[in-house]
Amino acid sequence: MKNSPWQPLPDRKSTRVQLDREQIIDVALRISDQEGVDAVSMRRVAAEFGTGPSSLYAHVSNKDELLRLMFDRVCGEIQLPPREPARWQQQIKELMLGTHRMLLTHNDLGRVALATVPNGPNALRASEWMLGLMVEGGLPAHLGAWALDRIFLYVTVDAYETSIWRAQLRHLGLPKHESEKQVKGEMAAFLAELPADRFPYLSRNSAAMTSGTSQERFEFGLDLLIDGLQRHVTG
């Protein structure tokens, strides 16, 4: 039955999407985790809400800011226990192992930290904790600051490189451990066949060159960095 002309029009709910910054970050992270940072755009995120990019700009000024917000969100996943200066080296390693694991679960998001200085509240919280731990452990403040920069850079770059390798290995269509085994085998064979007169060490040590898991190699490098700080401890 049609409404009579004198009857009031029925109430209509607004079709305008109500957004907030946290929702936007949630969706952007989901896209990034599944497809990578390059898949994130203001248009793509807005489309997930069934709206246009202009609806996002009241909360996020541009893609660069969105990426920084995404990175700081995942920094909030880092667990920071009470500082124990007596075991500062071990605590740094535990923190970096946890940070590395966190980054690996978020595809190639670590790349964001390579293009800017992470200065969101969660990133600052982690930096404050680590610098305080090193200073309380006996490192001069300026060396603690340098170590903070270098160690976080190492962890972030390693995680980002791993995301690149994962993307390249997917085309093999094999389980992760099998694809890694295949690539290592091909590399070992290549090194072994190098002219021994020109590359005696590489050809003779092809197995050593491709030995160890990516995690073992990561922890070896991390230990080198952390152990090297000990000689700078004062007092």
C-alpha cells in the first residue's frame, strides 16, 4: 500500500559509514598481513568500508601516516617485562627475539620502519625500556643510543628480508621447509661447481655456506651485536 501524500515519510537510516582511526588501522593491517604493504592504499582501505577515500581523511592524513600508525600498533604487541640490569644482555636478546617474531607475523611491515624513525607511543615505549636497561646495565648513554639504533635496524632488516624471501619462494608451490631446502641445495651445488683455482674457499665450503636455518643465522648475528657491547660497560 502506497503512503498517502499527507502521511510523513518513513524514517531512513543514514548510509554514511561511521569510522574511527582504530577501525581504519585494523583493516589496513589485515590487508598488509595478507597481501603486503604495497596493497595498502587509502582507496583500498576505504573500499573495505564501502566508502570513498575522503571519508578516511578526517582520521588519517595520508598513506604515509597510516603506515606509521600501523607499525606503531604492532609495536604495542612487544612485551616489556620489568628491567633487570644484572642480566641486561639476556633481556635485550629476549626483547629482540620477540620483536623479530612479531615482525615476521606481519608480512613486510618492517619495511615501514626503514623509511622513517618510529616515534609513535608504542615504539617510544620500547625504545625507552631498552635504553634504560642498557644505561642501568653500565653502558654510557650515547653508546646505548647507538646500540638501540643498530640492533633495531638489524632486527627490522632481517625480518623484511625474510618477507622478501617468502614472497619469492611462494612461486615454487611447495611447503616452506621444502622450498627452502630446494633453494639451499641449488645454491650449494652452484658454489661447489665454482672454479677451484679462483674460488677455493667458496667451492670447498659450499655446505658450510648454506648451513644453518634462517633463525640460527639471525640469532648468531644478534649475539655478535649484543656481546660486543660488553666491552663498553663502565663501572
